[in-house]
Amino acid sequence: MTDQLKQKPEETTGLIPAQSLNKTGVYRLYLDFIKGLWQENPVFIQLLGMCPTLAVTSSAENGLFMGLSVVFVLTCAAAVVSMFRKVIPSQVRIVTYTAIIATFVTVADLFLKAEFYPISIKLGPYIPLIVVNCIILGRCEAFSSKHGLIRSIADALGMSIGFTLALVLLGGIRELLGTGKVFAFNLPQFIFEGFNVMGSGFEPWIIMLLPAGAFIVLGILIGLMNLIRPRP
Amino acid sequence: MKKSLHMIIVLVIVGAVSGTTLVSMYNYAQPLIEENKKAAVKNAIYKVLPETEAYEVIAVNDRQVYKAKDDAGRVIGYAFVAEGSGYQGKISIMVGMDSKLKTVKGIDILESVETPGLGAKIQEKPFKDQFKNKSALPEITYVKNKAADGPNEIQAITGATVSSSSVVRILNKEIAGLRKALLPEGENTYDETQAVTGATKSSGSKK
């Protein structure tokens, strides 16, 4: 661990002041993790991985499963990339990262089809598309390839859980306004009608289930986040 | 030279490990996936023909038809998948019919990508329930903006005429093909004298 403490301040997207990164191991790990949830949230702040965000968030359940798949893929890929970062030649690093990511995505896809078949039908082609999700390649290249295993895992968990939270939030809002209910689940293991928050007199806003609604809700959320957070 | 060799070795190792992992994962997952698909078909058959105790798969017109039997082994009906294009994409319907292929016992929508809130209502109970015990002869028809009248008539979903009419069209086409293939000669055509009492006009599209 001592060589990590001697490293100079790591590059980030510049949103966290450099001096807080030189603290001791556990606090730094905490910062590595927490930044993905809010300050550097991949969806709302970094604006990465927009395609699956807009496409699969027609319900909170879909958003949750897409997010969990990304948690699995990003954490495993970041761990592998970090473990072998000194061995992979830099000329072939992108190819290697992509091969590693694609392997984990295929594992996740096969697992979903085997254990959670109805969800895999609903998420459809978007699970294999995780391979080209910018967040994963981006974090592997920007962080995991330059830092140790534990820190890379913390960063990966933070970013992917932040992604999941964003997707569940977006999916929840769209599902609530588009169907009147929220958190409906339709799995072989668990069926739940959803919380009927809006009541029976509510006429659903169909547009929320269509692509236009995704853009509108996402845009409003990003605007609100920009209002709340302090300017760097 | 040394660098190229290094690159080649790394890529070969990555490829080999990746391939091995995927093959093992595939071997674990594939039987489960096959089971899931079969279970989905079985569920659909039970949904459209609830009294089924067992079913036998027969091949008709290079498609699979499920001969549904009760616990005594008697044929109680047929279940089959009808597919065709809807408003936005393919619609796949599991149909249950009686053993004479005259009455539709029920339908279930297996796959559809119709407009959410409008055409997607074909997946909901009120629309599907309309098809229970509907006569398929001479063909199923639909009406708009008023209640369905005849024994072979259903009401289209408001604002989703194309999706509703696609379902009707897909059913009629598949049922006609199956009647020709499965029923013996003489029983597979519609005869006015066989008309169910209550059908006052012969069908045609009604507006």
C-alpha cells in the first residue's frame, strides 16, 4: 500500500479538490466510492451512458436490472484491468479492455436469460449493448488502468451504483407518470403490482413511456441537479 | 520485436481465457434457457386452454401445434402460435381453440412492440377476454366505437385500430391455414347451413 501513498494526486474530472485526495487509505477509498454517487455521477454530471439510460428506463424495474448488470460488469472488468495493468502493453490496451468487458457482459447476459428470463426479454438488446457503454470503458481507461485493485473496485462500485440510482430514479418517475403505479415487478420469483400512488382517477401520461418522455424527464433532472449542486 | 511478441502473447492469453470462461458459462446457462423457453410456451398453453393436463406436439405446415388433452387423454383442443405484423412490429399470439377448430377458447399475446398505452392494450385482460368462446367461422371480425354484436365479433381498442385489426387478421389467417391442414375434407370449409344461430348476417368487414 505504501507505493500508493507516494503517488501524486490522481487525475479526476477536476471536480474534487486535489488536496483531499492525499488523505490516508480508508478515507481516500471512501472518496473514490462516494464521488460516483453524486459529485461525478455518470449520468447526471458526466453525461455518459445516455443510450441505455434513455432506452430502458420505462419502468423502475427495468432500470434496476440494467443498473445491476452494469454494477457486475464494471466491477469485474475494473478488477481485472487493475490487476493486470502493468502487463498489458499500452498499444493494445483498448482492445484488451474491450475483450475483458465483452466477456463479462456475455456472462451477465447468459445469467439473466437463465435465471430471470422475463426481465431479459424486456431489456432485450440493451444488455449486450453494455459492451459499448462509455462508462465502463471510460472508468477502466481513466482510473482502473492507473490505480491499485482496491481503489479501482471502490471507484467502479461508486460509479456503477450511481448509474443504477440514476436509472431507478428516471425509471421510477417515468413509470409513475406513465402508468400511475411505481415499482411494479414481473419476475418468475416475485410478482408485484406496484404502488398505486396516483390512484385510479389518474389518466396516465403516455408520452412518459415513449422516447420523448425519457429525454424530457432526463433534461429536467439534469437541470435540477445543476441548480442544487455548488458550482466548482 | 520484443514488444510485438509481448502484445501477441497478451492478446492470445486474453482470448483464451475469455473463450474458456464463455464456454463454461454457456454450458451452464443453455439448458436453463431452453427450460425457460419451454416453460413460457407451456404457461401460454395453460393460459388459453386452462383444462389442459398434458399436450402433444405435432407439426403442421412446418409449425408446431399443441394438441391439448385432459387427464383421460382425450383431445380437448388445439393451441398454436400465430404470428404476423402489427402496427409497430411483430405480434406473436398463442391461440387456444376447441377440437373442431370452430371456436376460439382464448388468446394470449406472447410478443408485441405496439405503442405503450394504446396498441399495447392488446396485451391486457379486457381485450384478450373478448376472444373467449368466439366463433372463428367464417372469420373473426371487429367493430369500432360500438359494442360487439355477433358471435364472431370483437370490439377494437379505441385509438388502436391497426393493432386490434392486426390481431384479428393474424388469427384469421392462421386458423384458416390450420383448418385446411388438420380437419378432414368436408369439415374444413364454412357452410351457411352450419351457421351458429344468432349470426343474422354473413360476415364481411363492418365499418
